[in-house]
Amino acid sequence: MNNKILIVGGVAGGASVAARIRRLDETAEVIMFEKGPNVSFSNCCLPNHLSGMIKNSEDLVLMCPENFKKQYNIEARVNNEVTKIDKDKKVLVVRDLETGQYYEETYDSLFLAPGANPIVPKFEGCSNPNVFTVKNVVDIDKLNKFVQNGVKDIVVVGGGFIGVEVAENLKLSAAGFNVTLVEQADQIMAPFDYDMVQILHKELTDKGVNLIVSDGIAKITDDYAQLASGKKIVAQAVVMAIGVTPDTKLAVEAGLEIGNTRGILVNHNYQTSDPNIYAVGDAIEVYHQITHSKTKLALAGPAQKQARSAADSLYGIPTRNAGVIGSSCIKIFEMNAASTGLTEKAAKLAGFQFDSVYIIPGDIVGIMPGNSPLFFKLVFEVPTGKILGAQAIGKGDATKRIDVIATMITMGGTLEDLKELELCYAPAFSTAKDPVNFAALVAHNIINGVFKQVHVSAVRELVEHKAFIIDAREPHEYERSHLINSVNIPLSQFRQRLDEIPKDQPVYVHCRSGQRSYNMVKALGQLGFDNIWNISGSYLGISMYEYFNDKMQNRKPIVTDYNFN
Amino acid sequence: MNNKILIVGGVAGGASVAARIRRLDETAEVIMFEKGPNVSFSNCCLPNHLSGMIKNSEDLVLMCPENFKKQYNIEARVNNEVTKIDKDKKVLVVRDLETGQYYEETYDSLFLAPGANPIVPKFEGCSNPNVFTVKNVVDIDKLNKFVQNGVKDIVVVGGGFIGVEVAENLKLSAAGFNVTLVEQADQIMAPFDYDMVQILHKELTDKGVNLIVSDGIAKITDDYAQLASGKKIVAQAVVMAIGVTPDTKLAVEAGLEIGNTRGILVNHNYQTSDPNIYAVGDAIEVYHQITHSKTKLALAGPAQKQARSAADSLYGIPTRNAGVIGSSCIKIFEMNAASTGLTEKAAKLAGFQFDSVYIIPGDIVGIMPGNSPLFFKLVFEVPTGKILGAQAIGKGDATKRIDVIATMITMGGTLEDLKELELCYAPAFSTAKDPVNFAALVAHNIINGVFKQVHVSAVRELVEHKAFIIDAREPHEYERSHLINSVNIPLSQFRQRLDEIPKDQPVYVHCRSGQRSYNMVKALGQLGFDNIWNISGSYLGISMYEYFNDKMQNRKPIVTDYNFN
């Protein structure tokens, strides 16, 4: 019945479908079509070829057609483009790109895993030979050869995963490129909120990438890129990475239903509107576990899970469609950044009632070599305390904390669950109270009204309006750098200096990372001060928030001096 | 009402109680008694002073009494030993160790956080001046000064966390010590099963620690330690770290109830049998979330959580006692090892019906620099698929995976939940299918009877009885090293060599790390072979399992050559 199975696309989704089918059915005839010259390559590693981290582009290919045949008895036809699906006759029309010949192939079941295509809008010079996109090994090879051949200045357009990774890897290349990264929105990396992403803006800038936000591409010539603002950037090569769009051409032409998000519509089992055709990966729309709405998610992990489920479904094995939550991570120079679930922005868009906390605890025990601050933000539903999302950035183990939050979200965890969670602790790996425990404790206080907070985004206005801001750090820290107009009343002195703290106006408290201000805020609350606010994120968070924009806009800083230690 | 609060013990539990009370009550009088000269030091970092990783022992002290006073308005009386509790009069008798004077201090509420004491059994030489224990900064200072003063050979007795960390740090010291680690049981590190711990045995041995298991200490002189077996080990210093016992002396003498596990008995709120007295930390017995029984757990994380809950309880804040699951981790030279929940041994003891899978996937994407195998074992309940525990060991991120499992266990997760779990993925941090997903998939197959498995512990007998074992790796891998008597039928060739595989006897299949054997086992099952067994852990797991014991016992290996690549 399922004797002959065809698969369109041979990367994450397609190759996983093929391998799973073989494990379920030793006798099925399985043919996988890939229009490019390679199947089963590592999409996610493509940018690493530009830095030389992965020296040979052939290493990006994980399995050749010969091995697919030998190990899985699967025929992988590379350089074969499927041009049409006749779903009534159950026939594919295929073009052999080497001979140019068209041929037909019948199927019992069909799996679509065509992926997504880079978006390149129309503008002057957009199809010049020095303009590149990055979708596969051929693309990255072409780009790398071009830039290694005398190019000095490169503009990367688009601050998503691919754009940032391409920019970073170009900058890391021994060739010493001048790299400009241009993003139309006011921030790169949508999985991070505006406050958190400033840490990544700073890291890119500090490491020499010329980062430009709130500007788009308008024109490309042989030696410069002109932005929407009119600004001209010297560039002999431009990489377009403003986003991807599901490759639904075949599906649309075959009359398969397309969802509202423009991905191929699938049911619980990844079946399309034609029961003999399944679709998985970047080309489909998926169900979001938290927002309960359809969305698109171009990530390899979910694609592999979908592939397995779709194959199982064909063989009558019930599948569990858990939906997606959107867990992702990226390494940007020295910073590890990870995110799961909803950002504040996404929670707002989805109509949630929510709040967030921003803490900056140590990644590991402070006296251990290599310790560094972990910037951690937790987004939670109000009043339920249900965990909605989290973002972590630091030189230490950010993905670990976000994986724990992803697990909590999936299992319906609340702040109560998270604050008591017993995780592994040894000084080389974490702190006795893990950052996730710490965040849940602070959030639990907020949701219970134990103290009030303002976010780092509000601090500039507070400073400019001469609000009463207490800096609870020690004098030597205050001297090194502090918020303009802030008053230094260290935690170690405040009980003797209560008369300096006004009762007739709001008082805002911060320290370096939030621990000392937390203690002072709680004490002041008990000492009859009832208009006390903790600044979530504290001095480190404020500095990070302001740094990049001050630099970009030549804006007057609200700190006397930037200091991130 | 709670005006005067006394705390016995000033480390993890005691200091956390003090700080939490101050946050809850600015006006309470809080006095913390510590018989040693330091409060609030990092227990867990003590061994790191021996390697010089933490150069100055003063750095181990996180907060001095002066700062407790200034920041928290808490009196920390060091060198003050509480010698008696009169719970009827609500009075402590305290001895000032500097003056030798006794004095009394009344309380409204009392918190006990005395910790646990190292166990030193009686034997010849057990109290010699060259015999040390490690409980606090004074101990580690004394030990370090002694060994740095001409000592060349050191014996550490006890293969738990402290013993192993002391042995490792001594070996890492620039002084070039000969270090012997002696453990009475047949393995070190109880949080790991016998199969997993062999990786740690190998690591210690490979890095030059003379590891002796199944032997105890019998006698210590100035220049050697004699073991129970009669073996003499040259040693000018001996560290005793065979375990700790809750310090319940004060509690017992005061007539407080002690639990069956010999820890102080506490209720949900960490109240002892006297409602005015709370107890937290290593001295108490706790409730195990998975086994539903009382246990002891000398870990800093739970101690801090208990401290907070106990203080909250005093102030009428309801606490949630989640029980413990036992999450722990350790760095041993290059190996990161972590464990949570129940080992197989513990699951058996607790009467669970369970099974386990042992997989060895890559920690990160295989083409990324720095990738390494992650040895991962998952223990699950049969037939429910409830996750009971996991152990991970490797050069990569072991704690991350175990933290995810700890979260799953806490939230009542099953294999179904774990296999679908969407975690962060980027090539530098993990694989698209994370090792925890992979383990759940394999376990899900086992529990559903999709294929059968044997564990690495069974392989020696199979080899000795000339069972039919297929090595599914490629010929060049087989040539480098293989199981004696195994037949090399690579996954890439087996479909053409089916006639070589017998149908009238069990057939066992392994490859390097389990992926190829999984595919072959599934295919053979469909091709009419119904007595096919996968060897869980595969070649890498078998080699790890056998290596240390072969070396220790001069036993004939069951592999032609050890190879761990």
C-alpha cells in the first residue's frame, strides 16, 4: 500500500523522513529529490565555513547519495528538481538538471520538505553578481570564494540568525574584512526583547562589526551599498539575509491548501489537504503551544520531529503533536544567547497579561575562575504565574538555563515550580541557587506585590526628570561610574542614613546586579517607606541598555562612565 | 513575637536563614553562632584551594562578620560554640572559644543549621597528625600547608564528592603529588551506576590518580597507609573522606526527635519536634520526591531552599515543600558528570519496576570543533514511562541535559514528553535532536517492544560464550579494534549479507555509539529475524565498561585493542 514513497527536499526534514521510513519499513521504495547537488547537509553550520571554522565546504555535507543507498537503501537524486505535483494521478514531474530532461515518477505517498527561500526584494542592483544569499553549500561556497578573492568590505543585510552568523563569521575570518550589518528594525534577533538584545548589539559593535539598525537597503553597486537613509557603505560584496519565505510553489500549483501564515497547511499528523501528501519543515505552518495560534518556525529541531511524526503517521503510528514553543540559541563572538517561548513583545502581541523580571546573577560561583554575569529575563503570565518565556545571554552557559525554562513551559510550570526546582550544582557549573531559581523568586515577589519594580527602559526618563535614585553599591563602585543624579547610599550604610531618603516622592533603588537593591528595597518597605521601586536589571542592565544607542546616536549618556565589571 | 532569633551554624543553611529573616523582618534581633572562625564560606569550593585554582584560602570566605553586621544588621559570632539547648527555658548555652567562657543567650525562635561531620572510624593511626578531614576553611588550610611542606605521596580515603574533588585537586597541584584514592565499595560516586562510573574511573586513572576500589583503610603511619587487603601505600598524608554524618549532637541532647535516617526530624515547614526550633541543611532528613521516603542529602542547593522556607514559615508565609530528587554534578579533570533522580541501583532498592537506555550521541554537531561524545543514561519506570533519573558524562555540557531531566522529573514528565521536548539548538551548543530527545526515543522504542536490548554489563559473558555479535561499523573501524569473536557486517553491507546472519540463535548488534546498530536491528526485525538484540551503549560503552577493571585486575580484555575515538 505504501510501497513507493517520494520525498521532495533532502535536508533536515526530507532526510529525516527518509531515514525514519526505512526504519519503519524495510521494503518500501524511497526516492528523495533534491534540486541542489547535496542532500543531508548541515544548514546551521553553513556560516561557519566563512570564518574557516569549518575549513572545507565538503565537510558540511553529512551524507552523500551513495551512503544513503548503502546504509538506508534510499535513492537520493540530487540535481533533480521536482517541477510539478499531479495529485490526482499521484505523479511527480521531475527535471534532471544535468541533462535538462523532464521525467515522471509515480508515488503512493509523497512528502514535501522543500524548506524556505531567502527573500530578496526588488531594488537597484539586487541581482548583481556581488549579491549573495545563503541557503545551501553551493551558496556558501560561492560567497566564500568571492570574498576571499580580493574583497575587503562586505555588507550583510538582515539581523536574523543567518545575517548575524554570516556577519560574525566573516569578521572572524583571517582575511580581515570590514563587515557592516544592516537591519531595518530597531534591533537584530527577534527572539530577544529590545532590552536584552542591546547586549548583543554591544558585542557585535565591540568586536568590530559596523552595526546599523533602523535602516534598510536601497541600492547595490560594484563598490558600495546605499541604505534607505541615503548612507553609502563601501562594499564589494553584499549578503542578503532579511528573512525566508516558505517554498510553497509546488504545493500552491498542485492546489494544496496554504495557511494564513503562508506556510503549507497541515493537520495534526502533518498531512496536507491531500491525504496522500505530507509536508514538514520550514515550508509548513505550525501550531504554537503558548499562543494557541498558527505560526512559522524555521528551525532544524522541530523539522526533525515533524519528519518522524509524519513518517509514523503514514505507518499508522499515532503521533503526538506538541506544537512548538520556539527555542533557539546563537553564539555571537564571546556571547552565548538563548531564548524560548514568548518575548515580552510576543506576549503583548498575543494579548497576554504578563510581567517580566531581569536579573544578572553570576553564571557560576563568583570565586571560580571564568565566572561571568548571566543576563537573564523571565516572562510570566499575570496573575497565574505561568511561565511564558525566557532569554539568557552571557559568556557562560545560557542554553542550559533556557532549556530548563523550555521544559518548564512545555510541562505547564509556574513560578512556584521554578523557584523550588532542584538543579545540579557544583561551583564550576552554577550557583547553589541557580539563576532560574533566582529569577522565579524575584518574579514571585513581584506577582505577590512584595515589592515594586521599574524596568531599565524607564531609567533614562527617571534620570532626566531628576527622580530620586539610590545607588546601593559601595563608594568605590560608585566612584568608578554611576547614574547621573543618583545618590550613593550603600546597603552597608543605609540604616544610619534613613533621613536622607525622602518619603514624599518615589525612590528608585539599584545596585550592580540586583541583589543588594533587593535587600534595601525590602528593608525600606518595612521601615515606613511606601513608595520604593527596585530597578530591575540594576546598574549592569542599565548600562547595557544605554550603551549601543548612545554610541550610535552620539547621545549624552546617563551614566558618568560606562563600566561593565 | 519573633523578636530574638538565634541561628546555630553560619554556612549555607544558617547564613541563608539569617539573610532571609532580615528581608522579612527589619526589626528582629538575629544572632548567628559559628564555632569555626568563619561564617558564609564556600564549602563546595574548599577542594579547589588544593590545586591553587583558588589561591588564597581567605577567598573561600564569602562574607565576614563585619559585613553581615553592616549589610544585614546581623550579628555573626564566630568562634562561639553552642553547647546546649534548653528548649523549655528557650535558652542556648554558648562557649566563647577564645576566652573559654560559657554564657547564655535566650531566644524566641531557634534555627539549627549545624551541618554534617566527616566520619572517621577508629583504626590504628586514625588520629595521627598527618590524617586530615575537610569540613571548613581551617581544615583545608591546614591540609594544604601540610602537604605543600615536603609531602610527596598522599592517600585520599573515600570516593564520594569530597574525596574525589580532593584527589583531583591534589593531582592538579603544581607540587606534583602522587595521589592514591581508595574506596571501599566497588565504585566511586554513588550518584552514578556501575556502568556509567567506569568512565570516571578511567578518567581518574588516565590522569594519574592511583585509584583503588573494593578496599578500605586499616592503618596509618607517618609514611604509609595500609589497606584492608594488606596492601601498603606510601603516604606522608592521608585525607579521610569516607562520608559525613548529620551533626545532631545538640538536637539529641535537647530531646528533639531524630528520624530513622539519623537526621533531625522536621515537618513540612522544617520545624523540629519543638515548634520554636527549626532545622535545615545537612543535619536534617528530607523527603524524596520519587521514592516517597525519607533520606539525607548533603547538598548546598536544597539547604538554601530549606533555609528560605523555614524562615518564611516563622513569618507565617506558607511554604511549598517539593521534597528532593538529588541533582548533583562534579568536574573530574576533563570530564563533566551530572546525575539526577534515581540511578538503576536506587530504583531497584526502592522497588521500582524500571528499565534504562544508554546512548552515546555527540554533545554538539559532529563537524564543529570541540565536539565529543556524551555518555548518557536514562532510567524510566515500566510500564508508565515516567522518567526516574538520568546520568550524563562527557567533556561537553553534561549538566545541561541533567537539568532538563531534573525539570522533567519534578514536573512528572514521561518519555512521551521528553521525546517531543523542543530545546535550544545551534551547532555550537547541541544537536538538532538533543541527546535527551534521542534517549527518550530509544527508551520509547524499548518500552513499546519495538526492539530488544542487552546492557554493556552483559557483553563479557556474551563474548566468552561465543554469542553471535555483529559489529555494524565500517571495516576500517573494525580493524582498529573490535570485540573478540564479533563479526563485521557493516550497516552499509548487511542487506547483501543476510545469509551470514543466523536465525536459530540470538544475534547481538552494536556499532560505535548506537545509531547504526539501531537501524540494523530495526531492519533485521522486519526481514524475518526475530531474535535480534541491540547492545545498549555500543562499542564505546562496552570499552568504557571494561577498561578500568581490565587494568586493575590484569584481566584479559574482550576487545582486541582499546580505542575510544
